[in-house]
Amino acid sequence: MTEMKQPIIQIRNVSKRFGKVTAVDNISLDIRAGEFFVLLGPSGCGKTTLLRMIAGFELPTEGQILIDGQDMSLVPPNKRPVNMVFQSYAVFPHMNVTDNVGYGLRISGVPKGEIRDRVAEALELVKLGGFEDRMPDQMSGGQRQRVALARSLVMRPKVLLLDEPLSALDAKLRAQMQFELADLQDKVGITFVTVTHDQDEALSMASRVAVINKGEVAQLAPPSDLYEYPANRFVADFVGSVNIFEGTLTLDEPDKAAVECPGLGKVYLNHGVTGPHGANVWIALRPEKIYLHVPGEGKAVRAAAQDAPDGHNFARGTIKGMSYLGDITLYEIQLEGGQIIRVSRPNLSRHDQEDFTWDDKVSMHWRADSPVVLLS
């Protein structure tokens, strides 16, 4: 739906320098009306600086930011059609929930009756109906986060900016709030722009993600495209777990390609990669796309793997590490050439994790559509 809508935020060749340090380096992107947009990247990459420039707390050194078609260059933060939820929530400790949520409306001169109705509506949206008289110190971290969200939503901004909104929560509550935030954004239809360094958080909530690296956009795409088709090694390595092997492109045709990787052997793909023959490239292979089996099952596996020629995309090694993670078991396997490859297997029954153990000799195979070739 958001692909059909006009951009609500337009960022044009924006840079921000602090002295000799370039925090944001010539970024241009559009954020569409009604989408859940995430700025994802490691600490210090420039994502929070970019968010603060949208909010008006920082001014670009170069470039232009437009919100709803209006140039924001001379518009102060309190006059912009945005509201921001900070990492620390910034809930007033001496006010109850009702007063916290209605604070912005009161200072804006909204009539009392309208304040009452809009506060009640906002509290229902964030599932805090019945908490009107509760004080912040009587609430959990997740509940205080909802108060901060309600206080922003009650102002009915065109854009809601969220700076690491879930980082202060424990893992279980953070996972719950990811679903709640995505559901809330869908209900209210307001554009959400969120900053996070947590890849799982970004993938679970966003309609599109801009991966930021060293002040630049490394890739801008929907979550599934980031994961399945990373544009470069940084994105492949930052978004999810991945095995990356350096190699040489030895075959490149429209419907097939091959990369020779020391230690891994020749890796075949069922599509071309448009790279020059003999080019230095990298293979990215996700751990869950590798199938693990005991030696001797190779013939049966090869017969079933019709997407690749007989003998292609197989490797052998020895299990040197195991991590039982509940839903999956992660194996570290030393290849015959000495390199380590990670393989994950779902634990579909209570006994799956007992199939393999330390120092077992194992074989692996993967489909020809599983690897991704990275040129940079």
C-alpha cells in the first residue's frame, strides 16, 4: 500500500559534520506516507543524527529535508509536524498517566473536554485503559513506554519518530512490543520512523529498512530483500547470521554461475551474477539454508537435489562447536580445508539436538539458489 503513496519525508543530499567528523554523508531517500520505516545500523553510523535532523534538533551541514512538501530548513522542532519518542521515554515522574499523556494538549490550549476524549482514545490504542491514575513509578518499563507513545500519538502528528524505543526493555518484553508497535502503526496509519541497532527488531516491524554504514545508506529495501538479497558484504554480515567465503568467479552465464572458494570448493548457482570472469567475489550463505547429514547419505541427497548437477554444492567437515538455542541448534563445522562454516538446524522434536555431537564427521549440501554472490 505504501508504494502507491507520495513521500511524506524527502531527504535530499543531506550531510552533517561535527568538526572534522562526518556523521551523515550525502544521504538521499524518501519515506512514504503511512509506512513503518527503520534506520538500522551499528552504533556511531549516523542513524540517530539523521533522525534528529528530521526532528529539527540538529541542522544539516548540507542538503535539504522536506516534510509533507515543506522545506524544514527554517522550521524549529516545535513547529514541525512530527513527534519524537526518546530512548529514555522522558515520562514526567510527578504526573499520573492522564496528565502525562495530555500534557502537550494542555500547553497547546486544547479545550478540556477534547483533551479528555483524545487522552482516552490514545490510552485505548496503547492498551492502557484503566491506568489513568497510575504514577510512572508504579508501572513496568513496557507500560511507561506505552505512556510515552500515547503522549506522542495524542498530538496526532504526521510522522512519529522513535529513537531506540525498545532498547531499555528485557528480551521477552522487547519481542512483545515489536508486534505491538507494528500493530499500532497499522491501526493509526501514521508514518513511523524508527532508529535501532537491533536487526531482529528492524526485520520484524519495518515495511522498509535503510541500513546505514559510516554515514551512508548501504542498502534500502524491504526486510525480506535485505536478508535474502544483500547488496554487499556489510549488509549480509550485519543483517542476520551468515557464512561469507571469498572466491573467484569462474563461470557466469544467464542461468548459472560458479565461484571457486578455497576450502569450500566450487559453489554453483542457478542464476547469473553479471560479473567479469576471474573477478574476486564473495559467497554469502545463510546457516539455515545448509542441510546437515551423516556421511554415506550423499547419494540419496544428490538424487533429491535436482536444482544442481550431481556432486555440486556439497562439503564435508567435523563438528567443532554446538549451541543449543531451544528452537534451533547452531553447529560450527570445520571444513577439510580448515575454514569454519556455521549450520543451523530446527529442533522439530525434543530429540533433534541429539542427532549430532562434537567431533562427528558430517556432510553438508545446499541448493543452487541459496548462495548470494557479492561483488563488494
